[in-house]
Amino acid sequence: MSDNKKITLTIDGKTIQAESGQSIMNACDAQGIYIPRLCDSTGLVPQGSCRVCSVKVNGRVVAACTQPAEDGANIEHESDEIQGYRKDLVRMLFHEGNHLCPICEASGRCELQAMAYRFGISQATTYPYLQPVRPVDASHPDIALDNNRCILCGRCIRASRDVDGKNVFEYVGRGIHKRIGVNGDCLADTNADLNDYAMSLEVCPVGCIIRKGEGFFSPVGERQYDSDKIGSNIENHTAHSSLGKLIKVHQIDPNDAIHDDIDQSNVNEDKS
Ligand code: SF4
Ligand code: SF4
Ligand code: FES
């Protein structure tokens, strides 16, 4: 927590001011410097698990979301070494889960996919694809949980526990078998509700928590990251708002009819 005492630090040779007690990430956000992140989300307690926000402070690699900014710190953020670590972590997430972007409901608003684009990752790497067999829990009338796309960021756990006061989600298993479980035999056995913050578009960064009946609501070209790369809201000095609030929702009729609230000028008339 910030105590309003001003401190000075250097990031990639640039001197910035911060408040004592701020995390490095929050200090950089305030200066329009975007540090990549996946497990961190505005309004949730930082967890420091994905390490995509890695920076080097006085020669030591730390997580910017949990590391307090200290007076006189010398921070490496965009060096080849640090960017290489971040890229590798993102690459490994693709190889560790089952990610088929073209058929994923979250495509275009997914933070993992957007991070890959930001890092210029477009090809498979030499890492093996683990192709795990993971459950899909579609038992709840309004919500589905597709573990194939889960990146174990824990944002749903913290949102349910700290914001909703419910504890719907939890980590289960260990090591390579670790996954997100629910507080019951299946989602339908829990007190999960579509109106929970944990089920909102702000929380799950990928297409794991799915709101039934609301999929594919933005046409290609109008999805959140089609034109704005991830982090541009911070780099453009706009408020560090919840990413989900930037999403334009165009509900697609299940019978392929187009609702009146869609701007018809954006609809491709060629239906062939
Ligand atoms: S969750 Fe993201 S990365 Fe995974 S398949 Fe969906 S769009 Fe692609
Ligand atoms: S379900 Fe979504 S929010 Fe929860 S851990 Fe997996 S990716 Fe993160
Ligand atoms: S955003 Fe800092 S460790 Fe995930």
C-alpha cells in the first residue's frame, strides 16, 4: 500500500517518480509504462504466479506485480534477456494447455492470445505440445468451465473469494496435474452465479470461464484487441481500467438474425 512518500527509481535508464509502498507495476502504470501481466488484474490482490511481469531489479529477477518499488532501484524492463523470459513463459502456456484460437469464444479478447501478438509469437516452438486431457464442466445452467484453456492464473479464485465472498474456485492437484476445481462435485453443485464478479469478462483472461448464451458477441475486426494491442490503455495514459469494461458487446442471435443494436455498417453484406 502506498504511503504517499515520493521515491525515485530508474527503469531502462529513465528516471521516474513513484510512491513508497507502490508495486513496481503500479508505479510503471502511473507513468504510462506497460509491464506485461497475466495473473494480475485490477481490483484483485496480486498473486505473483505467472511471472510474465518479470523485471530485473538491481540484477535480480522479480515479479513487478508483487515487488515494492524502492528508492534508487535500477530496473531492467525491456532488455532482450527479460523480454526473452516473458516470451518463453507465454509460449509455454500455449504448449501446456489446449489452445485452438480460431474456434475459441475468447479469440480477439483473450489476454494470452493478445500477449502472444504483442510479443510477435506466431509460430509453434520446439517445445512439445502436452495435449492434456482436461475436463469441461458444463453442468451449470449459465456458466461453463473449460479447463483446456485455463492458464492457472488464479484470478477466478481471488475474485470469488475476495470480491464475491464465495470460494467457488480452488486449485486442485499438483505439478503438471494442477487445475482449477470447484467447491463441489461440479459447478452446478456450487453457489456460482452469472452475476458473480468471478464470472465477469474482467476476470478470466482466456476462454476458460464461459458465460453460456453470450459467445462470439463482437464481430471480427471489432474485438477488444483487433486494433488495440494489449497494454495500450496504459501506454496511452488512459486510466488502468478493467480490461473487460472496454469490450463492446454485440449479442449475436442464435438463429443468425442480427440484433438491432449492432451497427449495420459493420456487417459484411457478402453472406456467401
Ligand atoms: S483461450 Fe486464448 S489462447 Fe487459448 S484458444 Fe482461446 S483465444 Fe486462443
Ligand atoms: S479459470 Fe480463468 S481465471 Fe481461473 S485460473 Fe483458469 S484462466 Fe485463470
Ligand atoms: S502478473 Fe506478476 S506474476 Fe503474473
